[in-house]
Amino acid sequence: MSIVSRRLEDELREGPEISPELDRLMRNARKASDFLKALSHENRLLLLCLLAEGERSVTELENILSLRQPTVSQQLARLRLDDLVTTRRDGKTIYYSLANDDVRRVISVIYDMYCGTPASDAK
Amino acid sequence: MSIVSRRLEDELREGPEISPELDRLMRNARKASDFLKALSHENRLLLLCLLAEGERSVTELENILSLRQPTVSQQLARLRLDDLVTTRRDGKTIYYSLANDDVRRVISVIYDMYCGTPASDAK
DNA sequence: AAGATATATGCGAATGCGATAATATGTCTT
DNA sequence: AAGACATATTATCGCATTCGCATATATCTT
């Protein structure tokens, strides 16, 4: 990870031109912040926590979290657009689950931070 | 992690009262989403990436990222308020660094996702 | 004390986001 | 085909965030 500033500072010394390395880094940062924005919502975080345990239907999520159907559906739509979750239809009901391991990994870290040990609950 | 929905569903069966477990979970989710919101910004993410390599003065950050001083200062202030970074004064200059290991851990995961392998840069 | 440097803050305009309610779509059953 | 159930979409409104700019504060030097 310590290569980041090294590269940027090297380019800085070469003059005030536009730095391709910085440009690359900024594009990555934009994508990363888009991903994090998708996570940065109380309800979406709860939904993802549940989905981390396995797939769920909209109705199940609605009941477990005591949220209204349009709310759940709306937030799931957002997560779908950002490719954080995928769906599977079975008759009337649609089952949601986490889309990939990146999501799983981040959710796991966040879960450990805020729900990990009982002591940390009051953090 | 699979205890979350178990507990919630148990409480659901007991009736429509307000669930203390859900309440606790929602408070944690709020804190977690506040934390993630602080991260969910292109420039703040870049700042944190640099700080993950070691402490930096405002001027250094400003030069490396080619951002204006008020912009850098403003985003650092936000990170300070959310306890993601700490400061150390030495004369005129103020050095910033990451506040704790939680931040370090999350930044590391995000960095791996978006800047990890060269191939993943185009992700 | 004055000037220079380093950092912080306040403000107004533009934009984006979330909650809610109402409505629409799709699928099954009979 | 009709009605019931599961899910999705749309519109509106109010609120919070962001950005750029101007300005303020703090520290050092001479």
C-alpha cells in the first residue's frame, strides 16, 4: 500500500503536468466511494447483514426488520443497481442474496466493528 | 454472524411488540452507517489512503492530491469530527494520521478491492 | 509589531437523497 | 378472466451535503 504516495510524489517532482497516476487513483477512489455510498445507509446495512446469512425474500426482510414493503423494495433496488445483491425468482416471491465476496468481506468487517463482541455494542 | 436473524425471528414469533434486539441492531447500524458516510467521499478516501501510509501535513496532502487548501482542510475537519483521524501540531504545521485500527482495517479492505492487483484497477 | 506561512472556518448556491404515499406490474389460483 | 398476493416504480417534498470562495486564526521569523 505504501507505493501510492511514492508514485505520486515521483510524478510531482517531474513538474506540474497532469499526473496519470493521480488520475488512475482518483478514478478508483470514485468507484470505491460509490460502493461505500451504497453501504452507507442504516436500512441498507441491515438488509445486507441479513443477506450475509443467506438468501431472503422481500417479505421476510420486511417482517424481520419491521419496515414497509416499498421501503425495502426501494433500498433493494438501489443495492441491485450497484451490483451488491442479486435476485432469483421463484413463482411470486423473489429471493435476494449478496452478489459477490467483496460485499461479504466488507460487511463482515463492519459487522465485527459494531456488533462483534457484546462489549463493542455500546461503542 | 448467523445469530442476527435467529434472535430477531424468535422475537417476531413472540408478538408484535417492539423488539429490543431489533432496537439494538438498529442503533449499531446507525453508528456503522455514520462511519461509512464519513468514508464515502472520493477526496476523503484519497486522504485516508495516504494517511494509511503514515502521518502527513495538510500541505503535503494538498500537493500530492493537487487539491486546494480549503478543500483539504474541510474534509480533514469532517474526518476529525468523526474520529477517523487525529492531529499533532509541530510549530506551524499540523500532522494528520489515522485515529485507530478500525479505520486502518476498513481502508485496507477497500484499497485491496479497488487498487489491489493491477488487473482490478479497471474494475 | 509586521509580514509570511500554515491551517481553519463561514457562507451561499447547487445538488442529491430519503421517507412516504399512491400506483403499477407480475404471478398464482380457481 | 378475476381476484389475491408479492414486488416494483413513480412523484413529491423537505433536508442534508457538497463545493468554491472569501476570510479568519494561529504560529513563526525578523
